Amino acid sequence: MIDRTTIAFVTGANRGLGAQFVARLLARGAGKVYAASRAGDVVIRDARVMPVALDITDDASVARAVTLAADTTLLVNNAGANLHSAFLARDSMAAARAEMEVNYFGTLRMARAFAPALIASEGAIINVLSILARTTLPAMASLCASKAAALRLTESLRAELAPYHVRVFAALPGAIDTDMSRDFDGPKLSPADVADAALDALSGSTSEVYIGAMAQQLAHGLATARAATQAQLLSLR
Ligand SMILES: NC(=O)c1ccc[n+]([C@@H]2O[C@H](COP(=O)([O-])OP(=O)(O)OC[C@H]3O[C@@H](n4cnc5c(N)ncnc54)[C@H](OP(=O)(O)O)[C@@H]3O)[C@@H](O)[C@H]2O)c1
């Protein structure tokens, strides 16, 4: 549930899905939205939007951001990196480290820094993962590993924060129409629809939200015919 008491903090808010999280939070009546980006630029002009410069891989940058935004009640960990790398590809070690730094350690760093504010407000966290947190796609092998790590992180944070009445959600979309998926030819979700589906979870009863037909079909396949579903994905190049 979003209303004027909602003070949201969105990472990676300068483009793609993050910019749509900001727009949809404003449309739903949020009181304030911290729009964080590495450049600290303003993407949506609105009196309720506070631009924040933030690199989630940097301790000092995260510490500065949480000082500015200590009134946050909803943290949207949206920032992510996808180097489109297979494990045996030429720079795969560097790609795997970069993805882990952003998708796993960055998300962990943000959750740790904002936990006191979220405990004080009995707030919520939405971690933007991917359906690829549940399986593997060889052409994006290290991305899948980093999102799988972030899913375990999300589950553990949910357990650690539950006694403080802080809810922790995992958003697992399929392909979205943003820069990250510009080379993917298949059907893509609109970023606004994905943001809406993730925000709807706040008033629902499920904490793991599969967004779009692709994610929902894959989740169903993994639950009912895991080997066949996995084999189908492994055949994709
Ligand atoms: N696109 C898809 O098909 C898809 C599917 C499933 C899940 N997702 C997830 O959705 C989320 C948003 O991705 P997107 O599709 O909107 O991709 P995008 O357009 O490539 O945007 C990625 C965002 O993350 C930010 N970011 C990257 N590294 C950062 C860092 N170290 N510190 C702070 N911000 C950083 C980028 O900032 P800069 O502009 O400064 O680089 C950018 O704002 C990601 O978590 C992604 O994994 C995307």
C-alpha cells in the first residue's frame, strides 16, 4: 500500500525500470521519493522527488545516502548489472565479479545500511531480481549466479527482519523493455507494468512475485517439470 506516508528510496532511478518505479510511486501518491543514480541527476521533475548520488558498490557513497534519507520507509533495490557473460567466455572472471558486486554485494550493502530506518518505520524492501535467479541461461551464466545469490539474500533478510515487522519482497520479472535487454528479440514487459506489479505486492499476500507470462511459466515449469524446463533453457544459446 502506497500513500503520502510512503517515503521511498529507489536505486538505479535514472533510467529503465528504476525511472518507472519513481513514476509509479508518484502516481500512487507517495509522499517523497529519493531517486538515486550514480550521476545524481534528476530524471523526473516533481517537488516530491529528491535526487541522490549513489554507487551501491561503494561503502562511503551508501553511508552518505542513508544519512540523507534516514526517513525512508520503502527501499527499492532496483540497480543491477548484466554483462551477458558465459562462464568460459573471455573476460568472464571480471564480468562475474562486477555482477556480484552490484547485484549481490550492492543489494546486501543497501539492506544493511537502511535496516535501522526500515525497522524504525516498520517499512519494506523490494529487491528486484529476475526469473533467472531461479534457473540458468548459459549466455548469462554469471548474471544468473549473482541473482540466485540475491534471492538467498532476500530470503534471509526476510527472516531476519520479520521480528521487526519489516517485509522483504523478491520481484522476479522476465525480460523487460530497457537498455539491459536491448538485444533480446522476444516479448518484453513494459517497465511501468513491472514497477506496478512489484508495488502491488506490498498489499498482497505473497513475498515472491513472478512478473509477466515468461516468469510465471518458467516458475510453473520449475515447480512441476524441473529437469525438462532446465533442459529447454540449457539448449538456448
Ligand atoms: N531488462 C530486463 O530484461 C530485466 C529482466 C529481469 C530483471 N531485471 C532487473 O531489473 C533491474 C533494472 O534493470 P533495467 O532493466 O532497468 O536495466 P538498465 O536500464 O541497464 O538499468 C540499470 C540501472 O542500474 C544502475 N546501476 C548499475 N550499477 C550501479 C551501481 N554500482 N550503483 C548504482 N546504480 C547502478 C544503472 O545506473 P547507470 O545509468 O549509472 O549505469 C541503471 O540505472 C535490474 O536489477 C535488472 O537486473 C531486468
